[in-house]
Amino acid sequence: MDFETIKKDAQSSFMPTYQRFEIAPVKGKGATLQDAGGREFIDFTSGIGVNSLGYSHDGWVKAVSNQAAALQHISNLYYNSAQTQLAKTLCGRSGYDAVFLANSGAEANECALKLARKYSFDNYGPGRGTVLSLQNSFHGRTLATITATGQEEYHQYFLPFPEGFRYTPANDIALLDEAMTPDVCALIIEFIQGEGGVLPLEPEFVQAAKALCDEKDVLLIADEVQTGIGRTGKFFAREHFGIKPDVLTSAKGLGNGLPIGACLCTAQLSGVLSPGTHGSTFGGNPVACAGAKVVLDYLTDDVLRDITEKGEYLKAELEKLSEVEFVRGKGLMLAAGLKNKKAKEVAAACVEKGLLVLTAKECLRFLPPLVVTYDEIDKGIKILADVLEQ
Ligand SMILES: *Cc1c(COP(=O)(O)O)cnc(C)c1O
């Protein structure tokens, strides 16, 4: 089908929630995509941090196809080995003791919020259900997770929002201390605020937040939906900060494109969400789990080192561009601030020339597949340089 027909059908069929770029890719290999006409695109987006192994990764395709052919879904009323193997591997690799499998980042966060409130209820009774989150954060699009999202622009139209959410500025220890009143059960943070502009938290703030949470028995929830699964050069970004949050959520890069989310917790919390208190029809789908297991097995220590090195290379190449004012982030999660040009316009011009890039706030944002090659990075940078020089 030609592009104009696809676009027209899309416009007449969908709720208009998405602003789309003017292409319809049909296939890919590694970090390189193709549209129906054979036009190539270097992908620095991974479908927003999702396609860790890029396109048509052999092992992932095999695992997913075999599982789809054998058993595509069985519900959580029965045992399933694809699901159990993923859970065991994810707990082992992350250093956590129990996991709940969901279908998205927002759902993984919903699980974390419910877990925190129930832990508090079980131990302290009602009246301690407030969740603190950081200003400029992003935690998802469900009613609870947009409420947890610390950005005013998300807090319109959908009133009334759920109760029990408050915000505190990132990197301000004194204000966090003040905000930790006796009604608080949890603090949710992103180690690097992704949608907020790829802004890493300061290590001192993270350490202090962990200490305050421990002191008051407030659960620290790390939203690693974007930062996890090798994205920053560590299995989870928490390793950069040397702390272990009580609860940690994952999604995006975990499934390499199939919908899956995970909420991990420590041994102390593993029994809080008792039978009947939480669940999901699709959560832990065997096909998604079989694929996610391939992603986890791919992320060896050597590969994580390689991601760090490629990230440093991409950062250095971006810093060489005269229009680039600064580059921040870690591993293959980077943002570039521009001196004069508008990031949104640059991203649109890049697509025309064969490069997919993201934006976050006023910055260009880069989340290439973790398998991106140096050659693909060079090709992408070349296109970006051309666009910035226009
Ligand atoms: C993308 C994202 C989410 C939401 O994930 P969905 O799968 O879109 O629900 C939540 N938290 C963070 C940090 C994210 O980057």
C-alpha cells in the first residue's frame, strides 16, 4: 500500500492522539530501517527505547516464533515455563526476589504504587497512602501514573485525579526531607528523567533519598522503565548510584518490541500483593516472555561495556557538531541541546534525510538500539550534521 493511502486511512480511523512523522517503515535489520519503496533510515529511537536488539534479531525472532507456534497464551490460572524462566532470570540478574509481570511501563508502575500502599496499610493502617514524586518526572498515561507524573501539562482535562500524590523538586534534599510527612508511603524516582529531557539525578540526592526512605520506612520505587535493561551501560541504572531501591519497575527495552512490563521487589515485600489483590489477563504473556529472555541473555558484561563505549563515542561525535551546545545522559540514552535550531524541526528534517531521532523538551534525544554499530552511528551523525548545517 502506498504511503498516502496509509496516511489517509490512519487519519480517518484513529483517535488523533499521535502526531506522526511522514514515513511508514516496513522492515529492518539492526538499527537500519526500510520503507516500502526501499528508502533506508538509521534508527536512533528504537521505537522509544524499546527495540534493544534492533530489527529482525535472529535469536529473538526464533524464540518468539517458536513460542507463538507452541502456545501463545494460557492465562495466569496455570503454570508456564517461558514465563517462569523469564521471572527467574530477571530476579537473578537484577538482584531482586520477586516480580509481577505486566504489559507496559505504566502498568508496572501501577503495580509498584499498589504494592507501596498495601505495604503501608498492612503495617500502619489507613492514612499513610501519599506517594511523593519528583517535579519534571514521567511515569505513564493511566490516571494514577499521570497523576504521579510531576508535570503540570499532564494535569489537565481528566479531573478528578486520584488523591494522594505530591511533588518535590529533584536534587533538593532539604525539601525532600520536609515533604516526607507521616502520611507518605513511597517516593518514586527516575535515575535519569527521560521524557523530562534526559536529566540524571545527582548521586548525593539519590543517596540522601535512600537514607530518608529507610529511616521512615517509606518505600523507594525506581522507575527504570526507560533507564533499565542495559540502556545506560548497566543492567539497571541503579548500579551507577550504588543503591538498591525497595521496588524497581522495568518495561520498554525488556521485550524488544513485544508488550511487557515488570515490577520487582525485595524479599521483605514479596508477599505484600497477596492472592486476589492484583492481576492481569495478558501480563506475563509467554510469547513476550520468550523474547524478553533472549534480551536478558544478550546483555552480558562484555555487551554492557560495549554499550558504554558506543555511548561515549556517540556523545563525542555529537559534541563535535558546532550547533550542539551540550550533550548529557549515560550509555545509549543521550540528549543534545541546540544553540539556535528547534529540536522538533531538526527531528522532522532528519527523517526526510534518512535518520530517526527523538526529542525531549527542547533537546534532541537519542535512544538507538543497543546493537547499533559504529558504522550506523557514523551514518546517523553524518545526516544530523548535514541537517544542522542547513
Ligand atoms: C515510557 C515510560 C513510562 C510509560 O511506559 P508505557 O509502556 O508507555 O506505559 C513510564 N515511566 C518512564 C520513566 C517511561 O520512560
